[in-house]
Amino acid sequence: MGNFVPEIQIINLQRKMVDTEFLEKVASKVLDDILASRKKKEMSIALVDIKRMAELNEKFRGVKEPTDVLAFPLGGEFISTESLLGDVVISMGKAEEQAKERGHSLENELALLTVHGVLHLLGYTDEDEDNRKIMRDKEKRILHFLKIELSSERRETNDKEKE
């Protein structure tokens, strides 16, 4: 089977300008790394404000506060949907807060959240310590390949919220 280029749609639903080509490159790298370009995949990344993210987090997770990233897997085993990975939603407000708290750029934080969200679409979880470590190692490897350096604090805050 030949190599397929993933179809990644970036939708900016908030006011801040974002380098969508960069986010597309990051998402493509995750798909290429995990799937080794064996299958054509389609996905979207939506950038939302903090208010919208709080609404989505409450609706889908029952948590009445914003989070940084949500993933909504789609697709299935049917020919018509097998290429659909799903949607990643990133809160720009949370990304800005976390970048500032962690001492790295907003672009680097968005890269981390993109990698994290796409890994969720691909079936990775961070609900327990073992799976969290596997996911963090994948994140670290992909970000390193993209020459993106993060502070050591990374996602510690969010990890503690889930416990």
C-alpha cells in the first residue's frame, strides 16, 4: 500500500492568530510516527476560546471548568468511516496560561496539546500511571523530532487533576 498524506483541517474559532500550517505539520508528524503512513486519515483541530472549552468540557466530561485539550474520536470499521480519526479541540486561553506558567512559548504549548490530542484520537490514554507514561514518552519523542523543547513541568498540573 502506498503512502497517504493525512487530511488535517485546522479551524480557528477564536480571535488570536495562529500558525495553522505549524499545527498541521505537528499533527501530520504524529500520524506519520504512529501509523507509518499506512492509511489515509482525516481529522480536524479546532481552536476555541476558554468559555467555549468550559462549555464543551461540562457537556462531554461533566467537569464545570475549561481544560486544555479534548479529543473526540470518530470513524469505525465501515469502509465509509474508517479514514475518519476525529476532532481535537484546543483551548487557546488554557494554552496561553500553561505556556506562561511553564516558561515556554505559546507555539510549543500548542504543539504539545496537538500531539496529546492526536494521540488520544489514535487510542492512547492517560487515565492511569502506566498508560500516562507510554503517552508521555510518545509525546516527548515526537516533540524532540520536531525540535520542540518544553520545560520539565509539561502537563503535571493536568495529570494531577485527573487523579
